[in-house]
Amino acid sequence: MNMQVLDAGRDVSGGYKVDVTRGERVGRVSSEWFSRPDDQRFLSLGELAAMVRGRADHSRSRLVETPRIHVEASRSNAERLALVLPGADAPVEPNHWSFGQLAAQVGAPAAYLRQLPAALAGINLQYGLTSHRAEQIKTFETANGRVELRAVTGPDYGRIYDHELVEAVQRIAGNGTGDTRWKVPGVLDWSTGVYNPRVDITKDTTTLYASDRDVFLFLVDDLNPIEAGRLPDGSPDLYFRGFYCWNSEVGAKTLGIASFYLRAVCQNRNLWGVEDFREITIRHSKYAASRFAHEAAPALTRFANSSPMPFVNGIKAAREKIVARTDEDRSDFLRNRGFSKVETAKIIDTVLAEEGHKPESIFDFVQGITAVARDKPHQDARLDLEGRAKKLLDRAA
């Protein structure tokens, strides 16, 4: 199988003709794209790294005995509340996120406390801290003109800093702007079915995000398409490699890395034609930093530097493995794997409509299942079908 840049697959515009009716659609990046304001969008990994590293350099984390924390509320300002921590030079002011974490630590309802004047909320928090069973909490404070309390967690919280993830990505992706093979993705032209990998990186097209609570990055290797078989019209079925990763150093979410092959990214940053989706997550438990260093970061590097041959060979094996030649064979193949009568009929009809023939190979059935999964309105049902399709593909390989 040819794994070079395929000039024959290029359109006159310089893009690549792709078939996004195959594989899965993944909307995670699109969700991030829709929700991020301009001040959370970055145009390069260098810019993003400077921001998250800068705030880490002005931060400190420490264990604090909860009975020694004093809640300070201003009678003249009903909204101002601060904490006086033992050994601190100045009071620290919780933000919206850390206030909710603090309330959860002492078993108080944060939504209710936010409705109270600071003095009354302070009395409730002070009582909770004084009687806190765990006796200790871990604070995370950042000095930026004032001392802000960015996070309050349990004493065994294993912090992985946002800059550690960004810097791990930089080691394989440089600036993320095309100085290496990994870059911010291009855009699919729906009118022509051509994916253009060369698009200016702007606030509207970037896929590098960070807020005061988290960081999220999505990059692709879309200048080096991979051919894994042929489409019904004889043109190459092209894929690109991609990955996204995320983290929250303040406990808002786990650390995670997802790697996959995909056929295109649209303007709304939906991923189309996704195959071989794999994901690892690490909770911020006591040994999280060690797991990141020994598992997640090396896994990212391995994927970035690995050969696509196992993936290509798996697709080839699935295309060549004929499992059904009659309607009875097709029905039995799907029904024996837990698909309902209605699902079975829909999968077979979908393959016939999209491929021009009824399913015969493992690959045909996988494409039919994932196509049906895309139409499922409920995420759990969609993920279930996609998982079953992946199992078929893995067994064929």
C-alpha cells in the first residue's frame, strides 16, 4: 500500500478528494470550537505555552489544615469573600470555580451560598472548615496583581500542569503551524468534497484553546495523506492522522489523549470519516504525574512517530475478508452479533445505497454499522454501535 503524499489524489486547488460518508463523525473538537471565546483561542503552540507556563510560574500549591483557615467577609461589600491561610502573606480570593470546590469539600451547597451575602456565606464556610473530617485540603494559588485561589482539592490530588501537556505536544509538533508535519487542520469544502489542508490560522480556524480552568489542543498530519484501499469509483480512499488532548490543572476534568485516522475536518471543526479511534485518560489521583510521564506522553510520541502500516493492513484485511455472499449469510452475520432485525435491514440497505452492492466483507459491514450509528439521536446508542463496529475491524486485523 502506498503511504506517500498522493499527487493523484490532489484536486486542482491543491486539496484532496475525500469520502466523508465512511467512518465515524466525532464532535468533541466542534464542541470546543463553538464554546470558546476569542480570549481562549491561540494561534500557535508557542503562544499557548507561554500563557500556561507563565501562570504556573506565578502559582503555588500547598497542604493546609482546614481548622486553621479563616474566612474573611467584608460587611461593606456583600460580594467580597476571602480566605486567610496559615503562613500566607495576604488573603486569597476564590474565583467561581474554586469557591464551588471549597463548598464541596466541606459539604456545603455552593449554589445556595452564592446567593447569600458574603458575611452569611462566610459563617457557613467557616463552620464547615472547622468541622471538616479530612482535616486537610490542597490549595492552588496564583498571584497576578492579587492572590487568586484557583483550586481547592483533596490532599491526594495529583496535579498535572497544563504547561506539561502543551510542552509534551510541542516536542513532536513544534509550533503547530506547519513547522513540523503536525499542524492546525485545514477545512473541507462541502460543495466539492475536497479537503484543503492549507488554511490561514485565525481565531476562527484555530484548534488550540485554554481557559483559566483547562487546555485543549487538536492537531493533524494533513499534508501527508495515507491511502488505505480504493473507493467504489477506483479513486484512493485517503486518511490523515490526528490527535487531540486535554487537561485541567485545577481539577475541572481528567487528562486525556485521543488518537485516530480521519478523512476531513469541516469549518465547524467536526471530524469526519474517523477510523481507529483510541483514547487514554488519567485521573488526577496521587500518582497522576508519574503516569503522565511514563504512559501518556510516551503514547503521544509513539503515535506521532509510528508507521501507519498496521492501520492500513487492518483496513486491507477487513476489505479482503469475505463473510457473507447471500442475504441469509448477511442477516445471520449481523443477528449473531446482537443486531436487531430492524438494525440488520438498515445496515444492509445503507451499504447497498452507499457502495452500490450489498455487504460482503468485514469492511462493508463496518462501514454500514458506522453509517447507521451516525443517525442515532442518542449518544449512548451511537457509541454502542461504533464500539461494535470497531470490534469487528480489530478482529479482522
